Amino acid sequence: MRTWLKEPFLHFLLIGAGLFFLYGMTANEPQNEETLIEINTARADRMVALWEKRWNRLPTQEEFNGLKEQYINEEVLYREALAMGLDSDDPVVRRRMAQKVKFISNDMISIETPSDKVLQTYLDTHASKYQVDAKMTFEHIYFNPAKHDASMEEEAKALLVKLMADGNNIEVENAGDSFFHGTAFKDMKEFEVKRLFGKEFTKALFEQPTGKWTGPLVSGFGLHLVRVEVKEASKKALLKEAKKRVLEEWTWDERKRRNDAFILNLRKSYDVRTTKPSRALLTPKGSK
């Protein structure tokens, strides 16, 4: 028995078994990519960068630990959702993924600054979008219905006669009733007049001649005698007046055009088939 215990072969087997056992105790389990969730340096740096962008400072260790836990939990739930097929036929997920491809497409598109000739062509093509509002400089004399009886219109007409005859000797500020917004308006745009006095008053005001007292015009406030000093009709903006806006909208349209072309090119790789719904659709009013 003692002789057998001294056999070198037995010693070799025992040493080998020991090494095998030790390796089994200390060796890492093989990694399964499907279950591995790793926060590498690039991911950690991105977490820190996003935190700094939002809070204008670096996170503390405790805050960073919270970010790691949040990421791990989200990743676990995300993978479980994929395993359960929750991403399949989900319109929200579908739309979000499509948006991400669009974002990638936007990042890939490089649009050079267009020349003034290109911008002028765009301005001419979309002239209705770049109209300079009509504007006017005028003064008025106000008649407040709360301070007059049924003869208010006759009083206004009587004052108009005096203004036409000797307007230079009449103090406009004291000729009528006080008006909260004053008596004189300089370079007032058409939409501003509408906002203050109303649509009907504005229409009538822009029909008045310049340089003379006319009226009375009716507004929601009461009656007004008006004298138009300067009247400028609406016109198409010059490029130098609207260049910033034209450039922004040209860039937007150009980016959309290229995105549409990108999607159209992708669609060539697919066999698209459509059919009508089983139910009749709503017919718009006025259609036959």
C-alpha cells in the first residue's frame, strides 16, 4: 500500500485534479453577449457629458452611481421588452425608430450657404410669404359715446368743417375727448391698427386720402375724425430686408427636400403593396 502511494503517476493525478478544481473555483464564467450589460468608458463619459450639459456641472460619485443604476435598469427592461416582442407592431416605437433614422439623415446632410441669387429666386417664388405690411402715420380726434348724447355724430361733423376750414389753429389734443392710446400714431402697421381699432375702422382708414381731415370713422371705441399723413401700401420685401428669414426657410425646405429624396431612394429597395380599408371612408363636404 505504501509502495502504491509513492507512485509518481498517482502524484501527477492528484496535482492535476487539484489544479482543475482550483481553476474551476477561480475562473470567470464565459460571457454571454445577450446577458452582458457593460458600462464602458465611452458610455460613462457620455453619461457625465449629458449630466454636465443639463446641470452645468460634473456629477458627484453618488449622482454618477445613480446614473449607472438608471441605465442598467432601463437596459434590463428594454431587453426584456424585446424578448417579449413588445417592439413589434407598436406605432410609438415604430415612429420613434423612424425619427432616429431621420435624425441620422439630418446629421449626414451638409448644406452649404446659398448665394444671394439662390435666395432671391426663393424669395420671388414665395413672394406672398414675405410681404411688408402696409403702414400708416395718422392722427385722430376721438368722440366718446359715454360723454355725448345722440347728437355726437353731428358734433363730429361740425368739428370736421372747422378743421377743413382752419385746421392749423385748432389744437388736436384738446379738440375731442381723451383717448387712452393718444392722438398721434407713427408708422403703425396694418395689423397693429386692426388690433387696436378693429377691422372695419382699419379698412376705412386705409381708404382715406392723405393730408386732410376726414370722417367720422366708427370703431369699437366710438367716432374718430382722422388725418392721414403718410400711407404705404403692402409690398414684397427686398432680400436685404428679409434675408435672415429667407435663409432660414430656404435651409429648412432644402433639408426637407433632401430628406424626402433620401427616403424615396430607400423605398426603392422595398416591394410596397397597399390596399383599401374594408370600410368606406368619409367623403369631404362639397365633393362629388
